[in-house]
Amino acid sequence: DGPTRALMAAFQSVTARTAGFASVDQSSLSQGGVLLMLALMFVGAASGSTGGGVKVNTFAVLALGVRARIWRQGDVNVFRRRLDEGDIHKAYSTAGIYLFGALCGCMVLCVQGAGLVDALYETFSAMSTVGLSRNLTGSLPLLSKWTVILMMFAGRVGSMSVAMAVTKGRDAGNGLRYVPEKILIG
């Protein structure tokens, strides 16, 4: 009936961002439902919370940055405040690293025999520390299981933190800056 379906849909939208409680079999979701769940897992929970994803604030900065670019605004403004350039770059980097990690993990799962939709669902769930699965986790080969574990760790610690931990930083105090180069984008 209608009210039960609405309640289940609301519960699923919340659980895809933080909790991982499955009120319905995830493998029975329609393709549109899977896509919506992937989007909710990508965005995730609020900044400062224990939930995963890129975080709501990061997603808002991304959306505001796109809006500012479309309207050819010089700055990204919201609520009569200008957002810091460094925070905007950090938001784009966080989302890019998250997506790159999830797609690399998806590739590993696909190479080892998982279907694309199930692999995407598994990797986004792992990177977002959601805990939902389309009944794939138990049947994964060892490399795929380790890949999912690594993605869960990266999602918990933060994809940006993991990327910074495994790369060598450069000394910002040397004063050397390269000449800017204009390239075509989009």
C-alpha cells in the first residue's frame, strides 16, 4: 500500500547515506532505484558526522561552484559570503579522489567476475561506509574482498586523507611557481 511504500522509500534514502540497514533486498531495486542509491551514497552524511560519502557540505560546494561557473561569476558566493578558493579546490579534489577510488575498485571487482551494477553498488557502499550489498560480498574472490576492505578504510578515514598519506608532499616554502597555462576545458 501507499503509506508503507513511502515509509520504506524514506527509510532507504536515510540508510543509503549513513546506516546500512536493509529494509528491502537491495538486489530487487530497479535500475533507477540503484542509481538513486548510488547518488545518495556518494553524497553521504553531514560534515563532522560518522557517516560516509563526500559529505553534504562538499557536495553543496561542488554544486555552488558549478552554478558560479555557469553564470560566469568570479567568486562562489552563498548567504552573502564568498567561499574560500582553497576550500573549493579541496571539495573538487575530495570528490575526484572518491570517484577515482570507487571506479578503480569497481574495475577490480568487474575483472574478477562481478556484474557492473553489483560492482558499482558494492564499491560505492564501501567507499561511503554504508554497509549495503546486493548479495555480492560473500562470493567475491580474495583480491576483490581486499579491495572492498581498502575502500572501506579509505571511506572511513577519508579519501583525501588516504591520498595525502601515501603521497609525498612538496615544500610550499620554496617560493617557486610555474607560469600559468590556459587549456581548453569541456
